[in-house]
Amino acid sequence: MTAHQAFAQNPVFIPGPTNMPEALRKACDVPTLDHRSPAFARMLAPALAGVKRVMGMESGEVFLLPATGTGGWEAAIANTLSPGDRVLAARYGVFSARWIDLCQRFGLEVEVLDTPWGEGLPLERIEAALRADRTGRIKTVLATHNETATGVRSDIAGLRRAMDRAGHEALMMVDGVSSIASMPFDFSGWGVDIAVTGSQKGFMLPPGLAILGLSDRALAAMENARLPRTYFDLKDMRRSMAAGGYPYTPPVGLIAGLAASVAMLEDEGLAAVHARHYRLAEGVRRAVAGWGLSTCAAGPALASDTVTAVLAPEGCDANAFVARAAGTYGMAFGTGLGQLAGKAFRIGHLGMLSDPLMLAGLATAEMVMADLGWPVRLGSGVVAAQDFYRGALPLAAAA
Amino acid sequence: MTAHQAFAQNPVFIPGPTNMPEALRKACDVPTLDHRSPAFARMLAPALAGVKRVMGMESGEVFLLPATGTGGWEAAIANTLSPGDRVLAARYGVFSARWIDLCQRFGLEVEVLDTPWGEGLPLERIEAALRADRTGRIKTVLATHNETATGVRSDIAGLRRAMDRAGHEALMMVDGVSSIASMPFDFSGWGVDIAVTGSQKGFMLPPGLAILGLSDRALAAMENARLPRTYFDLKDMRRSMAAGGYPYTPPVGLIAGLAASVAMLEDEGLAAVHARHYRLAEGVRRAVAGWGLSTCAAGPALASDTVTAVLAPEGCDANAFVARAAGTYGMAFGTGLGQLAGKAFRIGHLGMLSDPLMLAGLATAEMVMADLGWPVRLGSGVVAAQDFYRGALPLAAAA
Amino acid sequence: MTAHQAFAQNPVFIPGPTNMPEALRKACDVPTLDHRSPAFARMLAPALAGVKRVMGMESGEVFLLPATGTGGWEAAIANTLSPGDRVLAARYGVFSARWIDLCQRFGLEVEVLDTPWGEGLPLERIEAALRADRTGRIKTVLATHNETATGVRSDIAGLRRAMDRAGHEALMMVDGVSSIASMPFDFSGWGVDIAVTGSQKGFMLPPGLAILGLSDRALAAMENARLPRTYFDLKDMRRSMAAGGYPYTPPVGLIAGLAASVAMLEDEGLAAVHARHYRLAEGVRRAVAGWGLSTCAAGPALASDTVTAVLAPEGCDANAFVARAAGTYGMAFGTGLGQLAGKAFRIGHLGMLSDPLMLAGLATAEMVMADLGWPVRLGSGVVAAQDFYRGALPLAAAA
Amino acid sequence: MTAHQAFAQNPVFIPGPTNMPEALRKACDVPTLDHRSPAFARMLAPALAGVKRVMGMESGEVFLLPATGTGGWEAAIANTLSPGDRVLAARYGVFSARWIDLCQRFGLEVEVLDTPWGEGLPLERIEAALRADRTGRIKTVLATHNETATGVRSDIAGLRRAMDRAGHEALMMVDGVSSIASMPFDFSGWGVDIAVTGSQKGFMLPPGLAILGLSDRALAAMENARLPRTYFDLKDMRRSMAAGGYPYTPPVGLIAGLAASVAMLEDEGLAAVHARHYRLAEGVRRAVAGWGLSTCAAGPALASDTVTAVLAPEGCDANAFVARAAGTYGMAFGTGLGQLAGKAFRIGHLGMLSDPLMLAGLATAEMVMADLGWPVRLGSGVVAAQDFYRGALPLAAAA
């Protein structure tokens, strides 16, 4: 038996699905609507337009698929590439690895740049690989903006510069699943060709919607792509949407929720949303330092503002941490994935959270570590975070 | 301007998504839960077991994919077939045609048996085609149990007999999207290998969940299938589920809702659910006859209990009917699809409906037809349905 | 066993609580908020201001009490009268009778004008009684604007003229429980001093909120009123509200819902709301005529637009009608109350309803009457209502 | 501008209304139901029976009124007393004072025992007063079990012993608004005659329901009570309930919610519910001690397990604390009431809360105090609470 009250809804601290604002849950919970009626078209338009603004798309198109982010990756690949095409991708965490696997299942040739976990996109090696591709066999470069497994943010603007320096015309595809709507994302400024995210992260909605932004170049690439596709066929989708419809039953509730989410984010202001995520994340990082622990992210510039992977002290089992937090205190943290299994736990700090709720997470983490005999002093992290959150106030208040 | 009150929620009479019971909407609307925790596994198990009972599966496995029924078709094909495989399929409506198209996009060779719309599976021609396939090139037979476009139910038990008579070992795949959980479905008794449905039909949930049942034979066929797949890879899914998880973020709310839906259906009793659908449908058919109109379904044995496609009188525009019903009375009916565009409208009568609500639909349809000058007398259908519903009562009450 | 599906939510046809729009239910379902914080005051203000507009109050104040309409009556009496005061009231239905009883329990002397049920305020007798009150002992005149038991609307403008002709200064208190927000109500124009309603009628909210409007004269009368009161003390309430608060825990959800309700009504337009209620009601009256039955209301000018009391044919039991409608078809109609018990059933047609839903009610009523062997032909009422609703369309559409 | 995200729903730490479990909010949010139908009676019965169990009533009856706790007090008095009756009551906080005021408004003679705030029922003085009442003029003794203003719990078992020692037959009425369903309450064991609470405290529901338990003696006293009453007349209510109904529109949603609440509490176990409240409260008390502050409650035996009134340090403004917590961190604490205005703030810790959420409240309180320059060290309270919550675990787990 555990000591927590079964029906008390603690916030979750997993890196998505995130805690959902009540207003968005209500926006998603709609009675049945005829998706072939004009009412649906009226609901879809603001969702599409809103995503463009959140992603920073000055042109191009947005697609919403009843799927997860993984489905979004598949749609990105299947709609733009053909058998025999070559893909360049770095592997520095579980999610970047999975995207590579997807390409390989399609029979594509993937040039993999293995990179230590905790680091981000190896820009120099990417530039070198692109320069070496004299015949232009590489059709696309894959980048995971925010590696959810390691809590590392990569430099997409830097990737654009590297590709430009190499003078290579490959498409740039960015997995923004755990960054978009939480951290700055400049689709057009960075020259992104396809960005992929899901409803259940920064948009704070239930899972079930893959969200893609495609540049005009990516839309053009769809014309000649020959990988097989049906469910994820964006040409079909585009044709249906032009007629105010959908190629199959759309997830009406999630689409209504997405429009509401964008309105909520824009009401706060995208810059304020990003600042809030930085603020929450920095408090967590201060707490981790207060505990005397370190993060998987190899340096401050790499630290993600949506998830922090905390390395367990030598000899301590990170899985035990996650299990005890859930079992004893009713609180969900993320486990370490892949290489980090048992070695790290992850604190998600994106979506609907507040300073007080974050402190609940940190105070609970301390109790768990103390329970497990980890060499961490109660209060050491909480106080560091309190100090930061208090000091950060004037800045926020000045806005 | 229309005369109806914008916020009055009339029931919909489209053939899915259906009207949703309040209790199921609440069951789907769950706060965020860690899908890597045991709590998720506890939620998943009854949903899977419940679907097996509803489909009549004595063995085999159920899979739940964050997708629509179309995604379910794709999973069925991609997980069991290999390049060069041959498929046998009849085409007798928009949805059977789409499944064929999906196979062709995968490069499969499809032997298409074109059949007049309004009829069902051409069992004799299928048997003949199977007999002709001496070398066993046909790996699977596709059947659309209930053609949502035409309101026609096909004879799946008959298909099994035909296949057995031909002594052919092809897999049998059945699109039960608009039949399962509303009309009798006997997976094991009929020797189905893969059945596909979605959450938004007989299960009365929001869209977003493709539901598949696979027989042991189908599971075995997955081992050697070589069509490319990632998102829809059921082997990955099976492996994750065995570990209590999911290969990507599961649609937790829909899964919780599915378990609740099964409980609700079983509380009523599956036989009672089927009887209720027959009852509602027969009332509609009496009304159509009362109007002096006919259905697309070519005969009583073919008539679907979930949707009725009503042929507009000569010279009358069925699209105008649907538009006026929506625009003037705030009521959604289905348009004619494909060949039936403009020639038929469809009345959906599955999911959460009652005699009184059905009568609201029929009375409104009469007003629309009168408004459009169709040769239909007000009350002619309503009274026929009232008569039937009253008369059917003792039978139902006797149960 | 009944034939209807337990979970199918048919609309109700009782004269309140009404069917509630989804948006209002969501507006009421709020997480806990500190009612001593400015957030509560911000929520309260638009609710109060909105009620003033809906009631047509150019001055005076609105009070919201956690109670039902009966509590509202008690507040009206307890806050303005003193022991020994005399009240003039007509009794023409269950609800007007109850208000009289309440006064008598307070020890007030009530001059009761008994009036046949089916008729409304006896204006001439009231005028005479006021003229006879030379010494001004009558402090207040009670009027039930819409007798929910009989479906009779009284003439409040006429009451004002009668009081003015008599030159009497009594306060005028109006029970608008089942009229306000559905039928025209002109607080200031009619010279109403206290109007009482509840959340669960025209405002389409859950029950639990008594809503009172007080004129400046009524507010002044509060100063010297000596009947005992605590919970319903409006002076306490006024003092608390002036400080942004409440004398006890306010029903925050209902207050939030009330603001949303007013916004919804005003979005439709109050005139349109009234027209819609007339429209729905007139269809019901045509149906009653089509059935060959008559209403309790003694003439067209008396007919309520929110509820119709239908007299059962000689020898037929109206209670059996209500019981069978509920038990067999899952549909709620109102029973006859008081003198009308067993002799009439009531059809509520206020709040969230549409033509199609109204037709569901009428079609079901026909089935019930047929089941019971009443001399009513199936379709006879439905067709009359369809005819009216269709014909009324152009008028509505012209708006 | 504040630094918190407007849509992040922090828990509240006011002493009611409490944080509400999602399941209870859903249980309250019901579509309209005919409250004159048997369905309502089926909903009411378990709510009534459940309250009896939670209150520890072996006999007597429960009444549910659409009102707040204040309305419950009024019903208790109005239904059992007559003009000229004498009441004995101690005054030791705002809420005990209000009940006295209510009696005085009814013209009752109240013998008031003023008691220092921070203390509880003065049992010896009560006993003395009862002994002095030789002629039995005192008809009832009022007791506030848990003074929400001071965070003091009184000894009701002791009150029973004192009354018994005095051999006095007065009724015993207990305000259990902020104790029942959170702290042990033994209606029959303590010989309580009337207990009053509301829906928005331990039952974790929205406000709007006054809940009363009456002993057989109290029921008997109703027969001859002559104070005026209508809305709160329990004889009317009893008569209506005996016929499966209600004297006016019942708050159907709250009644459904109440039944669900009892089920939830009993699922946890009432002893476990009480232990959880002790546990949460003790953590708060340790934190207060860690801060070097003291509580209003004059000693450990008086400390309430549902609310703690914390005395601000000399020269510090408790209102500033509450304002800054709300304005800067989006967190609601209770202000000091009456004598304690500006001198104390209150931490509510009843209803749906968990250790982690409680720590969020304590950590935030520390930030606020630091922001205001109070002499409190960050972490000093959090660590004390963490220590207690961790240490308390084995005990809880052993259960």
C-alpha cells in the first residue's frame, strides 16, 4: 500500500504527455459534428493558421494527421523520398535513433553520424558529410531539435548555416516534438523544410495528432516522391482539405483543441511561453546542482528547457527512483531510455506547470532520493529553485 | 440565417462518428497519465479483452492503433503481405474501393471483382476466382462487411463457406468499421483472419483509434511479411505491449473509453445491442417505404442495420437535401458518395440513438423533402416508423 | 424491461430544469476558486449586469442566492415585509398557492383571490381589492407571471395599469421563475419591484441559484423590514458584495454559468430567444389541436410559451401517460399538479430545444397515447407541428 | 503582471471549498433528469445512507438542502426551536459567532460564553451554565466542532460528558462544516442531535448543498417547533422525500456527487481518510514550527486537522501574505478573519490533497514570506514537512 490518496491528481513530470489545462480538455471534448459539413472547415482553418504562427512559418502548409509524432516522421519521409534515396542523420539519443530506423525500414540508405549522448547535432561532421556528397545523393538531413531522451537541445540555426556553407540542397527535416510551442522555433528563419510535432507536448493536448509543417520546397518534393503511402499520403490530404474535408474521419476534438491551444499560447505571448519554459527549467537545473548531481546534457548551451535528464549518483539505480516516486508518492517522472536506462531519470517541465507545482516535483524527488539512501540532502534542491524563482520574478514582472 | 438555435445539440444522423453517450465522453476525458507506468497496463488489458468479446474472437490478438479505420486497413495489409502478393477483392462502394487502392499503392496485384453498388460480396465469383488460383498466388481476400456508402451488408459467413468450398488458404480480411459492435460479428465462427474497425462507430467514441483483431494465422503471417512499415508495425506493437507498454504515446483517453464502451455494451447485452440496431434500422426502412422512396440496398437481406442510403426521387438533388437539413434545421445526414453523389442521402442509425431521437430525424427529413418540393407527404414516414416502434415493443420487452 | 437504451440521453420535456447546452454545463464545471479573491468579483460582475439586461432592469440591483426559486420567494418576502403586513395575491395554480402559503407561515395576512385554474391574474378583482384598501394595509401584490402548473401566462403590464388606476403604492412582486429569459419580461417598464427566477429554467443551468431583481423601491423597503432572516438577508448580501465578497460560500460554478448563459442568450438576441420560445410553443399547441385535445390555458392569450398543460381525454389517466413515456420510451414529461393531478400532463418547451427535438417529443407523446388507447391518431400532432415549423421558417430566416 | 501562467491550475489552500477530485466533478456534472421520476429517488437514497455512515449515525435522518452550511444552521434552529427559547453557545471564532447571531435574529435568547480565540469549547463553563439552568429554559447547546477561523478543534465527546454530568436535556447541535468527512465524527456515540455540514468541505464537492443529520430526539423536537420557516422546513422535506420527491427542485448534480463522494471516501476507508488529514496537517504544523512561527490553536490537542491558522510575526501583515501568494504565485491561502484579520493567514489542508501538493503550498508560502521580508528561512518549513512525510510513510504503509 502506498501513502498517497489514490484520487489526488498530482501533476506529472514526464516529458509529455504534459499536464493539460482544463480549458483545453474542455475544448477537445466536443459532441459529434459532421466532419463533411462547413462547420468542420471553420474549425480546421484557425488550427492550421495557428500552427503556422507557433512554428514561425511564413509560407508552406500545415498538416494534421490522426497519429503520433512517429506517424509524423513517417509522413515526412514517405511523402518526400523515393527508393534509393540517401539520408544524413546524427544519432544521439533514442528518438534520433528511431527516426533513422524508420528510414532504414523504408529501404533508404542512411548515413549515420553516431554522437555521444548528451551532445547535440555534430555540425562540423554534418557539414563535412554534405561537402563529401558531391553528387547530391543525400536528399534530406534529419535533425532532432530536442532529444527527449537526453534533455539536449540542438542548434538548428547552426545546422542551416552548416548546410549553407556546404552549399548542399538537401531538405532539412526537424523533429520538434518536444520543443515546438515550448522553446523558440523559427521554421522560416532556420530554413526548415519539414517540422514534426505532436499534440501532447507543448500544445498541452491529449495525444493523437501528428502536426507537420512543410515548406514550399518540401511540398514540391512531394510531387515526385515514390515511397509507398496511403494513410500518411499528404497529397491526398491536401486535395481533401482544399475541398474543406479530410481523407478519413478527422480527430475533430483534437483539432478544436489545437485551435484553442494556439489561442491560449498567443494570449500569453509566444515569447512569454518560451521565457516561462526557460524559467521552470532553470529552476530545475539549479535544484539538480543543489543536489550535487549532474545532467546528461553536456553543457549549459545544450540544456533543454522542456526536459532534464538527471544522472543518478554512482551506484544508485535511477529506475528505483522512478518506481518509488510513482508507487509511494503518486508522482510520475520519466525513466532513462536506451543507454541511460537505470542511469538517469528525467524531469519533464513543459506544458502546463507553475513554480509551485515544479517545487512539488522537486520536493518529492528529494524525498524519494532520501528514501533510497542517495547522498542528497532534503531541501538542497528546493531552496536553490526557490531562490531562482523568487529572483526571476522581477524580470517576469517587468514584461 | 437559419431558424435553429445554434447551441441546441441535435443528434447526428451520419453513419459515424456516432452520437456519444455522456458516460463514454467522460471516460475518454482523462487527466494525463504516465503511459510507461503500470497504471496504463491496467487500463489497456480490459480494453483488449473486451474487444475480443465484442468481435467474437476465441483466440488471436487485438491491436489498438492511434489512427482511423483507414490506418487499420493499412496495418492489416502491411503486416501480412509482401511485394508481389496477390489480393482478391470485390468493389461495390467507396470504402471497398479505397481498400483496393491502398493495396495497389503498396504495389500489390489486386484482382478486382466489380459489383453493382447496392449489392454485396459476389460469393460465386469469389469462389470461382479462388478455384482458378491453382498456384495459391492469392494471399488474402478482402471483404467489406458493411459498405457504409451503400448501406449494404455482405454475408461473411457465406464468404467463409465459399472459401472453404474452394479449398483456398488465403487470409480473410474484413472491414467491419461500420458493423462491429452494432451488428452481429462472429470472428472465430466465420474464420476471419483480420477484422478492422474504428472507435467512432459502434463503440460510440471519438475518432482516433483503429481497432484490429488478428487470428493466429494472421499473427503467423506477420513473421514473413515484407511490406515496409514502421508506424503500423504490429510486431513492434506486440513486443511493446508484452512489456506493458506501447511503441509510442498511446491514446490513453480513447483506450480508457474503449474499456468503458465495452462495459456499456455488455451491460446492455450484445444481443440486445444488435436487436436495438435492427429495430432502429427497420423503423427507418418503414419510413422510407412510407415516403414511397427506395434504398440503395438491392433487397431486404442486404439492408444494413447501421446506415440506410435513400435514393432521391428522379430529378431531385440529394445534396440539396443534406445541405438544407444542416443549414435550416441543424441536422446532419450523410451525403451520397462516389456514384451516389447527388443521387442518395444516407441516414446513419448506429450508436447512441433512441426511438424518439430517430423520429426526430425522420420528422426533420420529411420537412426538408417538403421544403424542397419532393413528392413526399409530411407524416408518411413518421407514422410508419411509429407504428413499427410501438409494435416492436412487446418483443423487446419480452427479452 | 423497457425498450429504450438506458444510456441514450433523450431531451426532457419537463417545464424545468431544462435541457442544458453543453457550453453552459462546461461553464459551470469549474475548479475550485478562492471566493474571497478578486477573481471571484470579476466573475460575479458580468453575471449581475447580465441578469439586469435580461430582466429589463434599468435600475435596481440583482441578488444571487444559493437556493431555488422558493428560496427566492422567501427572500423577497422576508426582506421587505414586517409582522402584521398584508399581502394581496391571486391563487390560480400550485405555484401561486405555494407563495401564499409561505407568506402565511411568516404570519402575514394574505388576501387571497381564488381564480379558476387555467385563467391568469384577475386584474379587475385586484384593482377592486386595492381600491378597497383605503388605509394602505396591503404592502405588496404577488403575481405569478407564468403558472408552471397550468401553462398560463398572466398580464403583468396589465397588473401595473390596474395598480396605477387604483393609485395604490403596494410593491409588486413577480414570480418569473418559468418566464424570465424565455418570454418577454420588462422589469422597469412594468414597474416590477421584485422579480424572482431560478437558474434551471430560461437560463438553462443546473438548479441551485435563486435570482432576484429588486427595484430601488424594494431596496428602500428593505431598510425597515422586520421579518426574521439570516440566510436570505439581502442587506448582509449587499454589504458583502460591496466588498467584493459574499456572506457565505457562493455557488461559484453557477455564477460563472450564469454569465455564460447571458452571453449565449444575448448572442442569439433576446428578441430571437423569445421568438424561438413562441415558435416551439406554437408548434406544440398546433399538435395538441391536431390530437383533438385541449389545453388547460383557457384561451390563446393566456397560453404560456414555456409550458403547455394538456388535458387528458375524459376517462384517460394523465399520470399513466407520464409513467409510460418515462418507463417505455425514456422520455420525461411533466405530471399534472394539484387539481390537475391525473387530469393533465405538461409539455415543457423552454430552454435548449430545437424543432427536431420538439418533434421527437410530440411523436413520442403520440406513441404513448396510442399505447394507452387514447383516441388520438398517430401523426396527427406531428404533421400539424411540422406544418407550422416549416411555415414559420421564412419569418425566422428573414430576421 | 504576475509571473505565473494564468491557466496553470495550482491547488488551493483555503479551508474550503476544497480541491475537487476529477471523478467527483464528473459525477456532479449530469444532464437534466426529471426529479419527479423514480430515477431521482434511486439517486437520492445512497447519498442519504452514505452521509449517515460518514457521520456515524446509527439512527435518525439526513436532509440535503440546496443551500450552504449557513442555511444548514438556519434549518437546525428554525425546525426545532420556538420563540422565547434559550440557547447556550460559546463564541470562540467567526463561525461560532455567526451561528449565535442567527439565533438572535430569530429572537432567541442566547447565553453566550465568550472564550479566547485559539481555545475551544469551555466545557466546565458549559457544564456550570447547564447546572444553573434549573428550569430547563436552555433548549439547545451549540458547538462548533472545528472553528475554521482559528483552526481549533473542540471536544464534542467531552461536551456530551459535560451535558450528561449536568443532567441537562438540551439538544446538542454541532457545526461540523469543516470537520465532517475529514476528521473523526461520532454522531451517535457523542449523542449529537443535529450535525451540519456542507458539500464543499470534506466531501470535496462544489458548494451548494447543506447537509444535516438529525437524531430521533431532534426529529421529535420538530413537531412542536414554532419558529417560522418555509424554504428550510424539514417537515415538508420529510413528507416529500417519503413520496420519493422534493419540495422544490433538488440540486440533482450535487446529490449524485455526494453519493459518489461517500463511495470514494469509503473506498479509501474512513479511518484512512482521517489518518491522511492528520498526516497532511501534522506536516503543516511541523513546517510552521520550522519557520519559527506559531499557530492560533493554543495547544496540540486543539489543533485542527483541516485548517491551520498561522500567526504572522510581530509587525508583519498577514493580508499582504495572502495577497502576494495569490497575485504573484497564483496560490490561494485563507486570510485571517475577525480578530485575526491581518494577524494570521490560514492554510487549508482538507479534501483532495497529497504530500507533494502540500509541499507545493509550503514551498510557496516560504517564497512569499521571503519576498515580504519576514524572518523565515527558505526551506526551513519544507524540510520539516518532508522529514515528517517520509517518516510517516511506514506507518501508513503498514495499514
